[in-house]
Amino acid sequence: MSTPEIRLATTGTSVITSTFADAVSQVDGIRIEAVSSRDGERAAAKAAECGANWSGTYDDVLASPLVDAVYIASPNSAHHAQALRAIAAGKHVIVEKPAVTTEAEWAELVERARQADVVLLEAMRTEYDPGMDLVRSLLADLGRLRHASLRYEKQSSRYAKVLAGERVNMFDPALAGGALNDLGVYCLHAMVMLFGVPDGLAAASVGVSSGVDGAGTVLARYPGFVVDLSYSKISSSAIASEIQGEEGTLVIDDIAAPRSVELVGIDGSRVRHDVEAPENPLVHEVRRFAELIASGGDASADQRLTGQTLRLIEEVRRVAPVV
Ligand SMILES: NC(=O)c1ccc[n+]([C@@H]2O[C@H](COP(=O)([O-])OP(=O)(O)OC[C@H]3O[C@@H](n4cnc5c(N)ncnc54)[C@H](OP(=O)(O)O)[C@@H]3O)[C@@H](O)[C@H]2O)c1
């Protein structure tokens, strides 16, 4: 007998929901059943676009026996309450990054999910990306690691509105916006995934008029090794990320989704690896979520990484307040 398809409902109707729905359409065993929104017309329009069977409010999807799981793609400040409610309704949950804003909130969700016997996963695409598997496999060629420099710096298309004094969700402190939560999280997560939790860190942030951090830098200390992270939503980087060891250096085009990874030997030799991956970078997280549900698999390692990253986010916030 074949496994029944996982029936997913979404909440939040911005572009990322469309990208996620497209990723779902590329994964076996899972489909978009319903779309929810705070607005009925937006829900209906997004449902038509995503090929969902119906639309409604978040209450409707949580109450429906036709929904097995929810995808939460609302502003960061809404994730915790929405995830708590979904778990209480017995739904599996995949929640956009950063999953929540504190390690304690995450620990609470993890415990509730365990009690309810549902899967809880952060939609952290980097973790499941084949490019990151390649980076991991090449670390052994670098010799003793000494320095890494990871960056995600891309000016937001909405920054002009911030400069014009308009309110923009992603730059709104009340909605847990800002560069650390939006892009710094990729750098921190990649760092913890590749090198583990650092012994200590220093950080500085650049505030913008809306009251959030527009950019920031973290310096993380490991035994005999240092990592610097740079993230920005108000300027863009023109250089790659790097991991340097005593035998060679990896040059990585995009730390959130590596597609070109070059190994530069200490003798100057160069070997470039191109990563073959679906154009939609969310496919791998959807596959992981579907597999965990179908197999009753253990998400605790994934959840631990999310918790460790959230603890570091809190530490960066503490040592680098936005001024
Ligand atoms: N993985 C990725 O590559 C990626 C890319 C972009 C964003 N994201 C993540 O996706 C999430 C959404 O980001 P976004 O920039 O798309 O956010 P957004 O545009 O501010 O909000 C997304 C949706 O949430 C709903 N919403 C707005 N305010 C809300 C509130 N106060 N309470 C509940 N729902 C609200 C809205 O839908 P309705 O009004 O229709 O309910 C809106 O379309 C964030 O966590 C972000 O980090 C991930």
C-alpha cells in the first residue's frame, strides 16, 4: 500500500509562499491542500496560484481534518504563536527562518511537538542544500582550519521605502525584522553547521532609521580558528565567502546556496566544482520535511542546530545592540 500524500496548508501570502508551493510541487508525497490568509480575497487568489483545493483563515486550516501540516511564512514575530497553535491542533509544522526569535521559544515548540508527536522543522534551506554537502565534503582537503569569512549582504529592494520613511515589515522592529534575523541567520546557521558552536563572539551592528539593524558583523572564536560573518540588507557584497585552512582555501559563491565552490591549493592550484541543483532552493527542505513525516524520522539534530543558532542570534543582539 502506498503512503498517503501529506496535505499541507500555508499561512502568509507573500512571494515566498509561491516559491515554497512550487518547491512542494517538485517533491513526491506532499501537496498543497489549502492556503490561509488574514484576508479572504488574498487567500483565494494565492490558492488559485498555488493549485490548492481551498482557502480560508488560519483557524479554518487548523480545524480541518483535510490538513496534515502547515507552512508558516508570516513575519518573524508571528511564528511562535502560529506554530504553537498548529502543534496544539495536531499538525506537523515547517516554519520559515528564523523559526522564532529566542532559543527559549524554540525549546518550548520542540517540547510541545514531541508531546503531540508531530514534526517541527525550521525551513532553513541552507542546511539541506546539496551545495552545502559539497562544502562539507571539501573541508577535509583544507588541512587545519584557520579562518573563515562568510557573508550574505544584499541590499533589499524595499530599502528605498525605508529611506523614504515608509514602514516596511522586514525593517520593522515590532515584527522582528532586521538584517540579523533575515540574512545573518544564514551565516550563523552555516557556521554552526560547518564548525560547531564557537567558544565566544564579538559583534557590531549598523542601525537604520526604522530601528532595526540594517547590517552587522560577527567575529566568532574557536580553538586556533576564527570566523567572521557579514550580513546586510542596506548594501551588497561583491566578493565570495571563504574558508581557509593551512593546505588550501575554499571560495564559495553563495553561502546560503553554494553553486560554485573553488578549491584553491596553498600552491595556487585551482579546482572548481559546480553544483547541480534544482533552480528552486527550497526543494530540499520540503523533501526533508516530507521524509520526516512519512518515516516518523527524528528531527532532533535539525532542531538542535536551530536552537544553537537562535542562542547565537540572542548573543549577537546582546553584545551589539542597535543604536
Ligand atoms: N527561505 C527564504 O528564502 C525566504 C525568503 C523570504 C522570506 N523568508 C521568510 O519568510 C517569512 C515571511 O517573510 P516576508 O518578507 O514574505 O514577510 P511579509 O511580506 O512581511 O509577510 C508575509 C505574509 O504574512 C502575512 N502577515 C503580514 N503581517 C502579519 C502579521 N502581523 N501577523 C500574521 N501574518 C501577517 C501576510 O499575509 P496575509 O496578510 O495574506 O495573511 C504577508 O503576506 C519570514 O520569516 C522570512 O524570514 C524566507
